[in-house]
Amino acid sequence: MKPLRALAYARRHRPRFLAELKEFVRFPSVSNQPQHARDLRKCASWLAAHLRRIGLEQVRIVPTNRHPIVYASWQHARGRPTILIYGHYDVQPPEPLDEWRTPPFEPVVKANNLYGRGACDDKGQLFTHVKALESYLKTERKLPVNVKCIFEGEEELGGSPGLENFVNRNQSALRADAALMSDTRMLGPGRPALGYAQRGNIRFELEVSGPQHDLHSGNFGGAVHNPLQALCEIIAGLHDSDGRVTVHGFYDKVREWSDEERSYMERTGPKDQDILHDAGVPREWGEAGYSLYERVTIRPALTVNGISGGYQGAGIKTVIPARALAKISIRLVPDQNPREVEQLVRRHIVQAAPSTVSVKMKTLGISNTALVNRNHPALRAAAFAYQKGFGAKPVFLRSGGSVPAASIFQKKLGIPTVLMGFALPGDRVHAPNEKFHLPNFYRGIETSIWYLAAAAKLGAARRENAAQEAVHA
């Protein structure tokens, strides 16, 4: 099936596609904040209704322990491969709000960019595939492949717990030849990139407690160990002066890559100066002996994401806080076992904590690494689609981020995930003033259209997947 009519349809309806994306972004679907649970349900309902409207079938809103999964399918391409399309409609918290130039959930177009929380991560990228499906269904009344869509609302929680349970319960119904995901970034404007590796992730909270209530620092300062100070001391001890993590055994199972692989990364990946420019910092930091690209992809990292404790208002309040809290994440690389690393960190923190305070570590989410063969037919189809959609041959990149779905699909369904990113390095993902470059949105739709056409030629190993099988909650 040649996609010419689908491409023409997509180009003709760009203004409506943008208006619908704005509507999608307006939902404050912040999965980490309980007060937004209703907003996530509304967003899921909107997305499900949209999928029905464009012609997808078996559309369901599947409840989980937290936020629902939206499922849809189209399975009438007999004898053709099946593609599992994944995305997430939940978003990161918008704070700090005072750093936004426009309200985070009132999307605004400026200089060919759509600004808003979730515009890029991941609503805009998810929507490229929805609009590609619409373009085929409204012109050809059929798709070149069978499609199963899973759009979740818990990716930003870490670990995608609802998704993993859903896949476990529906392994037969979710059989596919490959998964397609757009939740990564390009190398730069007009420089597409296909991801072939993701780091894993552990997210946890570290709480340090001292007195039963806040104390007057004039009466007790110098006599009572401040939990906030103790927390800072513990955190400061997690790295040595060379930027290496000090947890005993942390690096024992870290895979060492061949000179050939590292040379390939050096040729195709971003240079040190590019990464520093994107970060907006003048000098590098971290583990010696590795390029910055290697440090953020093939080496593990421990990052303090936030600290709270004591008085946070204007001016000063002279107290010794009763408790202090830190949020910490650990990026893992191949051969590191998340549960083993979690236990190593727990042991380190217990040993590092002074006897004057008590500590408690709560794990919030875990995801495994994912690694895909660059020569897999599904990735070759994606390279062809990028060439058509962007007019440029993509490079293959490792990602320092973690998308739990990729490892879940690999482990539970035995399929590779095509990581076809459309974000730019400067799109400020997870930061104030997040944006999505609209030329990438439109080209992303066309790239997805070309991918569906190219995927029709994938191997026939699992083409029995066209059989109708209903998912269940």
C-alpha cells in the first residue's frame, strides 16, 4: 500500500491536528500528584473517544491501581505483521510554576513551537502516530499492518506498574512483531535518530528523622543533630571527588563495551561540546575516562532530584526541622540488576547514617534496561521511514533515559521496541517552558505513515497475530 493519499490527507489537515493536540495538552494529567487523578481519567476518556472517532476498534479504558490504560486496535490486515504502538498521556509536574513564561496547561504557539507541559513528552510524540493512523483510515479505509495501541498514564511514576500488570495479564492478546514508541529525541534539527538502548532506573525517597517536632535552633542548635544536615552529609558521601558512586559493589556488574562499539558511539553520537551546550553549563563533571555521551548512556549514574526539609517560606525561621526528605534516582546499564543495586544502596545508607537520626528508604519505581539489535528489520524499516519523512538518514543513538515500556515489551512479549524520537535537545523536557517543534510534529506524522507502510514488509514469523483476541482488565 503506497501512502500517497494518507500523506496528502495529513498535510491538508495540519491546522486541525494542531488544534486537537492543544486540546490534548490542556489536560493537567500529572500522574505524580494525587489531586490530578480526575484529570487523568478525563484525559484517558478524551483519548479513547478520539481513537474511536478516527476508526480504531476494541477501544477500552482499562483501570489500574492508579491511572487507566487506553487500549485500541485494528486487526484486519490478514497475513500482515502486527505493530504495537505505545505512548503515555501522563506528564511531569509543572513546578516551578514561576519559571514558566506561559501557563503550562494553556498551550501556546510561538515561533513554530507549541509550548505546554506534555507538548513533547509525550502527548505530541504520541499524537504523531494517532494522526498517521487517522490519515490511513480516512483515505484508504484500512491500514497496511495490524495495530494494537497502548497508551498509559503511569510512565512518569517510574516503572509503569499498571502497564506491566496489564501486559502480564494479556500476553497472548498483545502478541506483535515489534513495538513502536516515540518518547526520545533527535540529535538536532533535521538530524533524526533511532534509539537502540535505554538505561534502567530506580527511584526512591530517603527520609531522615530526628526530634519528634521542629525545635528552636536557639535552644537546641549545637546539641541536637539536624536531620536536614544529616541528610546532606549522607548525600554528599554518595559520590567521591572523581564523580564515581561510592556504594560498595555498585560497578561490579556494569558491562564494559568493546572498542568497536565505543568507536561507533564516538562517530555517531553527540560531542562533549554539544551536550554541554544543550545543558547550558560551561564545564563537564563526572566519571573520568569516558566521553560525556558515554557517561550518560553506558555508565550508571546516581542523581539527587530534590531535597526538602525545614522552613521553605520567605525570610528565615530559626528551626531544627524534625525530618528531611530527598528524592534520588539511579540510572542503570546492561547487566546491572535493579533489585541487587537497590539492596546495595540500602545497605550503604544504613551504614552511612549517624546514630543520632533514623533513616527510611522507600522505593517508588524500578525499570530495567533495554537493548535492541541495530540490524533488526523493524529498525531498518524505521530508518527508511525517517529518510522519507525528514529527508535525512538517521543515526543510531543510545539514550540515557529510561522508558519502562521498552524493557517490559522485550521481557514479556519478546519483541523489540523501535525508539523513533521527534524531540529536539532544546525542547526542555521535564523542565519549565517545555515545547514541541511543530515541523517535527508534522514530519513525525509523515514518518509514522511511511513506517506503517514499510512495516508491512517485515518478516512473517508471527503473522498469526491478526487473529482477534480481546484484552481484559
